[in-house]
Amino acid sequence: MAVTRFYLDMRGKAKDGRGSILITIFHNHSTATIPTGIRVLPSEWNGSRITKLSGANALNAQLAKRKSEIDKAIALLALDEDFERMRASDIKAEVTGGKPKRVQGHPIADIIKEYTAHGLKEETVTIYKVTLKKIELFAGPYVRVEDINLKWLAAFEAFLAKTQTKNGRSIYLRALRAICNYSRNIGIVDESPFKHYPIKLEETKKRSVPVELLRTYYYYPTNKYNAYYRDYFFLMFFLIGINIKDLLTAKKSQVIDGRLEYYRAKTGKKYSIKIEPEAQALLDKYVGKNEYLVEALDHCVHYKSFLHELNNALRQIGEEKEVEIPSDDLFEPLKHQKLIEPIIPGITTYYSRHTWATLAYELGIQMDTISQALGHSFGHRTTLIYVKPDQGKVDAANRKVIDFLFEKIPGENG
């Protein structure tokens, strides 16, 4: 919302030493001033009222009336859907009867609002909202779809690069690309600038763990708190790296004939995972009180809160070491602090999925089977119309990977 304040302008060299009282409008990181026609000495102005001057009460009433008129005009103007995109100079033009500089073309804020109203997931809508904020931080609130060209994109990416990694800024660029493509599809622009502007990505950091280290991690002694979250990590691993959101929101009714049947929240793809005895033991241990398969959301409001605690706990499993805290006081007794040297630095829930795939590959399992297990596309699309994927191969692969962890002969269940 726009804000108005009085301001004594002492610029220029008035012979009588007086300055002009202005009403300043602040809006959208911009300012504009409206003269009141009243001039006073600095000693006659306390920042908001005229003092020590004959007729001060009448002049203050005149100032208050003018400011009130401007504030009322702004309040009415705020009902206009274009208000949030206006600059202070536009508001000044409106309230003083001048000709405002209206936005011509198609504001990207409007296109994003229209595009995200088409049934997108909450998380996806959030990405577009944050992208719009980044655009406005870079170029202000008046960016139009028609303004976006190759030069603009290069400058925007350079702006993002100040605070974002290459993969981080690609998130915002992909969202903007979708908006540009949508604008092309509905006839606002003839061509998307992204046709000639590739989005570059860095190779994703490997998040797999060697099987020997994973075994150490599984058996390493730790407190009950860490052990609780470690169980969830390995439950994800036993279920072929299931996404934490999909695991926590799975219902008991989705277990059919010993298989967990669900649609992945991120992609909408259907999964069917055989529940091996190791996974079943943990499901029994942490069974949900009501409809949920596991109990995490029985005591946690949102899966993201649980995920935060989970990732923190996973990094607290390791050797506890005592280190000295340096002090500037030579005579102060040395202080010590206990720190954890994690077995797997930087571990997160993603490691369960990446490690499962890596171990499967090391066991010689075919890439098509690994891809099917992870829900990735594989083979040729036309071929897949005629060839039904073999779920049994995925089940056998998961059994081999779990056996590998527990140092059993791959393929044996005993």
C-alpha cells in the first residue's frame, strides 16, 4: 500500500531561507512529490507540523486537508487491479489529475496468475510466485511478457547468479520458460525467447554410499532419537528409495496383497512395490494410529517438518569428538565442546534412492529394470506400447539389493 508523508524540501537557494513543504508518495520502491504551496523556515517545521509561526493552526489545517484528500484518492485507486504495478509517479498523476503512464502490453504478473490458476499443485504454484518476486527484484513491477528477449534473459540470469547456483537458477528459468511458451500458445507473442536460450544445468552431485559404509551406518550405535530417524531412512531404502512425502502420506488401504500401491506425488506415476520382510518389520514398528501407513504424521503437522528433523538426525550419527574452544584470555581455563563427526557427511533422504540405484547397478541388474524400479522412462516409447514391463524383475532386483546390504548371497532369501 502506498504511504504519504510530509517533507520539507530545502533544495535550491531561496533568498529568504525558506523551504517548500511537499507531500511525498512512497510506493513500489519509488517516490513522487506533490507541492502544497506552503513555504516555511526549518526552525518553523518539526517534521510533521508548522510551529512558531503566526497562523500556524490554519496552515496545519490546510496541510492536513490536502494530505487527507490525497490519501482518500489513493485508497480508491487501490481498488484498481493495476494498483500494485503502479509507480509513485503514476499515483501522483492519478490523484492530481495528470495523465498516468499505464502499462501497455501484457504484464507478466497477470500471465503468471492466469497460468497458475489451471489446477497446478501448491508446490508448483509457489515456484511461480517466487519466480515472479525474483523478476520484480531484477526489473521492477512493470515487466511485460513482450519485454523478455535474449538480452533480457542473459541479464536476468546474471542477476540470479549472484545468489543462486546454476541448478538453482534453472528452477526460475524453467518456470519463466513455461510462462513464455504459454504466452506464445495463447497468441500474446509470436515466439518464445527460450527457443534460442538453452537452460544449462550442472551434473547432479552423486548421493550414493558404498555398501560397506552403508552397513557401518546401519549398525552404528547411536541414541534412540537418531535411531528412530535412521529406521525411516532404511524403510525408504527397502522400498526402493520411495519419496518421503509418498511414504508419510501412504494409507493402510494402499497395501494390497503384500504390495504398496501408490501414485508418486511429484510425477503422478503409479508405483507397485513388494514389501520385503525388512520393510514390513519397520512398518509394523511404526504403524500409524489411524489411516496412515506409518505414524510420522500422527505427531507432525507437515511432512516437511518431519523431513527437516530426519535429515538433521541422519547427520548426527557418527563418532563424538571433544574439541578445544580457543580463547583470547591466556588465563582462562580451556573450554571443550563435543562435536559429531558424521559417518556420512551431508546425508539426506535422497541418498536412499541414489544408493539403491548404484548398488543395483553394481550387482549387474539391467538398466531397464533399474529405470522401471525408479519410475524413469526407458526403452523406446513405441516399443513400450507392445512390451509390458516385468514387475517381477523389479521385485527380484530389490531383494538382491537388500541381500547385498546384509552380506547375503544375492538372490537368496535365507
